[in-house]
Amino acid sequence: MANEEVILLDFWPSMYGMRVRVALAEKCVNFEYKEQNMIEKSSILLEMNPIYKKIPVLIHNGKPICESLNVVQYIDEVWNDKVNFLPSDPYEKYQAMFWADYVEKVFDTGRKLWMEKGGEKQTRKGNYIDTLRMLEGILGDKLYFGGEKFGYLDISLIGICSWFDTYEKFGEFSTEVETPKIIAWMKRCMKRESVYKNVVEPLKVYDFALQIRKHYGIE
């Protein structure tokens, strides 16, 4: 598209933002990246997402698209000269969208591992591993969740890879031991330029998690 303006409002450790960055890279879309401060939210973020005031927000020719899964679908539909993320078969498309919504549960249970303290660590760890195992069952022996093709559900989940080390350190477990197929999937995905250039290095994420815990007095 000639003379189009694409801006991404994002925050570097966000799993939600990573999925959008990967999607844009897969479609070879040039965009302007605007890092956001999630404590002191910018005027452009408040203007473009006045309801939730959250990132990521894609601004395409002045029009905002909010909520990361919506953004990934938008990218897939607008820049459709490349291979599509979502399957063309209606049932397969529904399945991909259903499990992409389920990924939110994985993110939520993972967040509780490093953001909460107290005597429920084993329960939190079990809940997180159970959600990841559910997705491992959907993956099965396929190369990607989309089969032979890296697709919508892969993009939806890919940001979690940068957080695996953090979850492991606070939960005291090994993702590779608990869900070896997920780790094998991750290693395949990390060979893609769109992924390794946009999924944040795990140590940086772990340091960020420590800073957040300190900020909220979680020890």
C-alpha cells in the first residue's frame, strides 16, 4: 500500500506486543515503533485507546486497532498478499481463534507465578503447567499449531517464550521436562527471523520481573 502510515504503540516486555511485532514482521510491514511508559501513559495512547488505555495499539492511517488478537487478525486481512495466518477452512479458522483466546489463560496463570507470593506456589505452578499441557496436546506431533505452516495460533502464543525462564525460576520447574513438545516448537519458531528479532531475550524479561516485584513490595 502506497503512502500508508503504520504506527505501533507498545511496551517492550509485553507478550501481547510481541505477537503483533512478529505478525508485522511476517507480513514485511514497515512501521514506526513508539515505546510506551505504562505508569505515565502518553497522550497518544489515551487518545487511541481511551477505553482500556492498554498496549499494543496499531495505528493504520490514523485509525487505531486495539487488543492484540484483533490487531493480528487485522494485519492478516489488510496485508493479504502474503501467506495468511488464519486457515481458509471455516472450522479450522474457528479452532485457531478459540485456542488463541485460551492462550490468555496461559498468560494469566504464568503471571501469578512471578507476581504473587505465599504458600500457594505449588497450586500456581500446577495451574500454569496444566494450561501449557493443554496446548501441548493441541500441538501434538505437528511442526506448528497450524500444521506445516507457522500461523495464527503460533503467533498468539509466541511471546510467552521470552517469559519461560522467569516462570521457571519463580515456579522451580523445567518447562522442557513438563512440556517437551512446547520447547521443541519454541526452538523451531526461534529459527524464524520474524521471531528471534522480536521475542525479547529471557534474561531481560527476568530482570524486568524482579524490578516489578520490588516496585510492588513482593519478596
